[in-house]
Amino acid sequence: EKLGLGNVKNVREELEQMDLQYGQLEAAIRDKQARGMVDEGDYQQLFELEQRRNTLRKQVEESSTEVEEPVDSKAEKPMRLLRTEVGPEEIAQVVSAWTGVPVSRMLQTEREKLLHMEDLIHQRMINQEEAVTAVANAVRRSRAGLADQQRPIGSFIFLGPTGVGKTELCKALAEFLFDDERNMVRIDMSEFMEQHSVARLIGAPPGYVGYEEGGRLTEAVRRQPYSVILLDEIEKAHRDVFNVLLQLLDDGRLTDGQGRTVDFTNTIVVMTSNIGSQAILEMSEEGDEDRMRATCMEALKHSFRPEFLNRVDEVIVFHPLDRHDIRKIVELQIDLLAKQLAEHDYELIVSDDAKTLLANLGYDPTYGARPLKRVVQNRLQNSLANAILTGEFPEGSTIMVDCQNSEFTFARK
């Protein structure tokens, strides 16, 4: 490809030189004609230049046909490492550098992406159908132009006990929209329990310490306007923080300490809370969904002012995870561990019995999926790390994990 493109470049440079000489000679002949000093040799040279130009044009066309993509749009386009023109990929990379939106998401068909949103999120998000559907509908409304363009794409309050996937859904959403779960502004609201901490959120006013630094929230969104904003444990924030959030949720913008207006219309705002989590755990066993939601809403009304709740698009109640859900999460954890080992040239195979034992050891309805992560770490990762460091499993090995008498066994295939 490089040689082909080099030939095309050389031929084009020579053609440009011939065009320049042809134009100069043509102008000289006209000047001589005006003065009555016509030279037959000039016409001969002009004819030779014209022939050379035609030959070079044919070479450029033939070389371009060999190197560039086929003209037929239906033909399969070959992958080219080198190209002589700017294509949509290069344009997408430049725009991606400006906006922070990953290239792959800009080039993927928007309609196809939105129609399969729930399925793609559920690849890493177990259960919580109501929450996933609500978030997907908000994104689709925005993309279809049916949402308020002066407000964030969506604003939600996620209620539920610990370890049921509230934060994981935010990560999955950021990965789906922007191809990177780190494209999320996460703020722990327990750090904003004092009245003066509001200045840290939007920036200190002139004359105060930290004025040049900007606000933690406003500066993050100003630099990355396409983001998922996670306000964790929102009930712990000072009441003055909610006054700032009112403007964000209603107008889709905030003014930081330096007087700059920050646009939040391309963000999704998610607030998590453990309010009513005890009631959720108790009533989920009874199966009374309506009563459970009514109890949670009543607890919310006691903690937040009506004007704040009225600006939130939807309040979503997360359900506790059962054994079947934990078993699915085991599959995700094992896949993640296998990818980590594959980076060091190891292959991991875990039997179904071992996965079931992990699910049983990690199941706790009160604490959700968090105990499972500790079980995988203590029972699998620690043993694997010791075996690898002692040389029991050299690089390139296939590691078989099974269980016997409620204990995990490790063998080299």
C-alpha cells in the first residue's frame, strides 16, 4: 500500500509540474503572438507537454483504481492502512477530540444502538428491568427530539438497599453511551454535608480560597459535557445543595464561581439513596410491589422538599437480588477474572459446581452482590495469585477450577 501510494504521489507531483509548465508556455506563446514573434519550436514543445500530461493523467487514474476503494458502493471495501484522502473516520476522530464522544459511538448507527439499548445494558446489569427500561426510554425520548431540550436527558432517583446495582447501572449506561464507564462524574454527597461545601460544588466566589480551581461538578461537566452524573447518597447533602440542583434539573445549566455558564443538557443525572431500604427488604419477601413503592415515596417526601422531587423525572425502586441473580453475577465475575488472566497468557476454566458454590457462599439478601466480590477475591483470586507466584502455573497454562467437599480445587490442564 505504501509503495502504491508513493507512486500515485510522484505521478501527481509530475502532473502538477507539467500543468504549470504548460500554462507558462501557453502564456509565452500568446505574448509572442501579440508582438508578431511566433516560434514554431514553441508549438512543438506545447504539443509534447500536452501528450505527457495525458499520459500522466492515465497513470494517476490507473494507480488510484488499484490503491483506493472500489467505485462500486455495493462491493466490499478492503481495509486500507494508508489513504490519500480524508474520510469519515478521520473527521470522527477530530470531532471526538472536541466533544469527548468516542469514535465508535459516533460512527455506529444511532437507531440501531437505541433499539438494542436494554439488551446491551443487561450484558453487565443483572435484573432491575424497571430501572433499565426507564433509563433507556429517557435516552430514546431525547434522541427522538420529544424531550425538553433545555433540561438534562434524564434525571432519576435510585432507591434500594446496598449491593443491588444502582452504581453498576450508571457505569453500564456510561459505557453504553460513551464506550467508557469512566466517562462518569461521580460525587459522594456525604462530602457536602456542611453549608459552605456548596462552593466546592460550583466553585468558590471571587476573593475566596480556590476561586481559580472551579467547582467540582461544574468543572467536570464543562470539560466533559457528555457525561453520566452520579450523586451518591443524595440524602446526606446539605439543604443548600438542593437549591443548586433545582436550577440544574429545571434549566439544564449552572453558573460557576467564575461566572461561566455550564451546559447540562447532554448529561444524565442519577441520584442514589438508601432511604426506605429496610422497607424494601421486608416487603419484597411479601411481593407487594405497590405497597413497597408507596412506603418508599412516603419516606422520600419526609426527606426532600416537594419542589425538588417535582423536578425529578422518575423515582426507581431497586429490588433485592435473589439466588438466581447472584448465580448470573458469578458468571460476570468469572468472565472478568478470565480476561485479567488472559492478559498474562493464562486460560481459566471454572466448572458449574464451582460457580454454584461461589453463588451460595456469596448470597446475602441484605448486602446484595457485594459479599460475592469478596468471596471471589478470598477464595479464588488469593489462591490463584499464590499458585502463579510459586510457579505452579507457568505462563500459557490452562487453569481448571472445580470444587470438592465445599472447597475449591485448582489443577493445570
